[in-house]
Amino acid sequence: MTPTTSTFASGGVRITLTSSLDGHRGALAVAGEIDLCTQGAFGAALAGLAAAGATEVALDLSEVTFAGASLLHELATARAAGAMPTIASATPSVHRVLVAGGLAADLQLVA
């Protein structure tokens, strides 16, 4: 699957999502904010990879400027759908959210 990039803006908050799929391995790069305003777009991107057959999804969160509980919710939803996310890259603030939410130990942090 050729990488696909989409940008969404809601309530003054913007998120850019770039996804690709190679067999059962998906990849999703996220730039911007993951909060209630962008949760739907982020969740739809993860669900789209799972629906396309991804059982593994590498997330690049190195350009996420803010992440809240919406990130935790969508990661848990993706896991429940059978698309096991791994964190290929993340900012320190994203890592703090994962630790605070109790998901840091459950998700493989690659870098």
C-alpha cells in the first residue's frame, strides 16, 4: 500500500496522519495533537489499518505536540481489534502519557 497522508483540523487543533501497509505490518506517522478534537481521525486511521489486515502497527509519534487520554483510548481500542501497536518513536510528553496511563509496560517502545 502506498503511503497515504491526511490532515484533519477541528476546534483549532490539527493532526496529520500518514499510513502505510506492507502485508500484515502497518505503519502510522502522526504529527500534531491527539486529543478529543482529533481522536476520531487518529482512531479511524488505526481502525483502517486493522481492517486492511494489519496485525502489527508501528506508530511514529515523534511529531506529536500534545497527547491526552484520547491516545490511550485509541491504543487500547486498536489492541482489542487485533492490531498490536508498537511505538517506533515518541516525544517525552507522549511517553509520560503512556506511563501515566499504564500502557508503557504493555506497548513495545522500539526507539
